[in-house]
Amino acid sequence: MTDVLQYIHAHIREPLFAGEVAHLFGYSRWYFCERFKRYTGKTFVEYVRYYRIQLSALEILSGAKVQEVA
């Protein structure tokens, strides 16, 4: 799962879909989602959303305007 998380972090500004990421790493979507939730404690969508919010918050705290970040 660390490879999956590295991939997500590297491609966070692109559209990410659980099925596509699962296929990329050789998993079925169902197995991937189960394993991902067990590893992170969040669903794939929750994790991606959480990570994007965290990055946005850091940008705003660094002086970027909310409109620019959005």
C-alpha cells in the first residue's frame, strides 16, 4: 500500500479513481478498496479528499488566496 499512497500523492492534482488505481496495481476494485480501507482507515475517496484538503490548507496558510487554491 505504500506504493499506492506514493502514487496518489504524486498524482493528487489529477482525477483519481479507485478502479483505475486498483487496475494499475493489479488488484480488483473490490479487493483494493477493502485493503485500502484496512490500511488507511479511510475509503479511497475519503483519503483523496482529505489529502487534497490538507494540501489546500497548507497553500492558504502559505499566503495563497482561497480563490487561487480552489
